[in-house]
Amino acid sequence: MKDGPSELKELDSRSREIFRQIVETYIATGEPVGSRNLSRNLPMTLSPASVRNVMSDLESLGLIYAPHTSAGRLPTQSGLRMFVDGLLEIGDLSDPERLQIEKQIKTTLQKGSLEAALAEASELISGLSQCAGVVLAEKQQIRLKHTEFVRLDASRGLAILVSDDGRVENRVIDLPAGLPASALQEASNYLNAKLAGMTLGEARTRLEQEQSGLKAELDGLTARVISEGLATWSGGEQNKSLIIRGQSHLLSDVTAIDDLERIRRLFDDFETKQELISLLGAADTAQGVRIFIGSESRLFSLSGSSMIVAPFRDTQSKIVGVLGVIGPTRLNYARIIPMVDFTAKLVGTLTS
């Protein structure tokens, strides 16, 4: 929340402590906290009446609210955001937890595919956080065996990719105006001669490194066809692998019909996938951990959930995926933030 720091500056030490107690109680129990209980647990001596006055000020700032008449107080979404940005004391993983994550991902990677290792990472982080684990990664393991470009009409062509495991993928691409008839065959020949056996990521990197050679060997329009073809194969939902594990954890502490409806909506969001892919894609430009709370994301505006995610990188420091967890807004942020950060860095190191 952009105005979080300024609101935080408005709070004196007494108000901060009361606000912290309300948020931490909510994260631990999900229950509202009243002035009488707060006055007993505060490190300073304050009467329930004095606590109520402070709570009234916090409520006027939009940081807490009463879920119903005569109830205690809960943090608002804005309050949670301010707490996470300004008051949260982030913990760390224990050595056994680090070793467990590293050992299991390494073992899976040695036995199986990259996708199996990513699924294991999602499963692990789900189990440790008691939330749903999510991973979005590029399907970089596809290797080029044969490529071909075919003209459909004056302005459109078909880019055909055959991978080394026999899969065939077709994409419609825009053709530049004035493209000569021979250009598509030249583009096909160039790709098959120069890039066969490479992954899509490696092919893109090679083309970026050899831009001058590409322009010297081929005319500009043909070079554009090649770049367009690779960009089309490499982009979009079809070339993203989305892995979700541990959805059942989201049902573990559901106690009310409203909570059940919230989770049902979230499961519906999982089924559509596109919104989640778009949200995770928005996180893949981040330098580190990103946190989405409630309606800050359109995906979670109805389900009242939060997501903590971090990107992972290949050996060239290029972001190739995003890993994280989804759970209720009362996530244990202090514990899960370092968990997501460590696992994402580890996945990047082990799978590059």
C-alpha cells in the first residue's frame, strides 16, 4: 500500500503495539481481539478504556474494523498491507527445513524431469506452509528438431515446430508486407541449420547474440519472420507450465459458510488458470518476493486470499519461472516469506 509508510508515521509507540497485537492475534487465530484482552497482553499498563480509545483511532485510519456490533477488532486489508510493509519481523527457515527442501528437490531432479522437480518444489512448499503451492515455469525443455514456415495468405503465415520428442506445434504469425516468396524457405533453412537441438530459450539467446550475422546472411524481412516465429513459440499460456499442489490445505480451518464460499471461488479461479498465469506473470519482473493481499489482485478480490511469490532464474540470471504459495489473508507472513525466497533461489540453482 503506497500510503502505508505515512500512516505508520502517524502512530505512536502505544498505537503501534496495539495494532501489532491485533494483527498478530488475527494471523494466529483468525479471531477478533477486544480491548480487555489487549490490555492484559500489552507490554505497557493501559486500561481497557484507554485501549478502546486507541482502537477507535486505528479504526478511523482504516487499519482495523469491527466484524459485527460489540465485537473485537480485525485488521482491514489496508491494515494488513501496512503491517507487512512496515511492522513485520521476518523470521528464517531452520537448517533442517533447508536441508529437507534441498534434498527432496535434488533427488527428484536426479530421478526425473525438470517438471517433476518443479512439482516436488510446489508439493514441499505447500506442506511446509500448509497452503496451496504454485509454480509457473517456461517449458524450456522443448528442443527444436525441425522448423518450417508456410504462407497462409498475403499477411499471415504458419510457423511449425517439431520437437525432438515428436511433438508438433503450430502458430499463426503476421508476415511483413512485401515479403518475397522465397523468404519463408530461407527462414526455415536458417533455423534448421543454426538452431536444431537447442531449447527455445537457447535459440532465443543465440539469435540475440548473432543479430549482426542474421542480418548479414538474410534480408531484413526474412530475419523478422524468424524472430516472430521464435517469439510466438516461446510466448503465451501454451508455453507455460502451471503446477498447483496442496489445495486441500485451504480447507483445513474453514469453519463458516462464508469461508467455504470463499474457498469455492478460489478453486474456480484455479480451474480457469488464465487469471493465475497472468498474475504470476506480473510477478516475474520482481527482484525478490512479492506479496498480493486480497483485492490488490483481481484474482483474489472475491476469494479474500493472499499470495506470496518469488521468481527463479537460470544461470544467465534470466527469470524462467515463479514459485509461491496461496492461502488466506491471515498467512503467517513472517515464516512463509523466507520459505518462498529460499525455495525459489534453490530451484533456480538446481534446475538451470
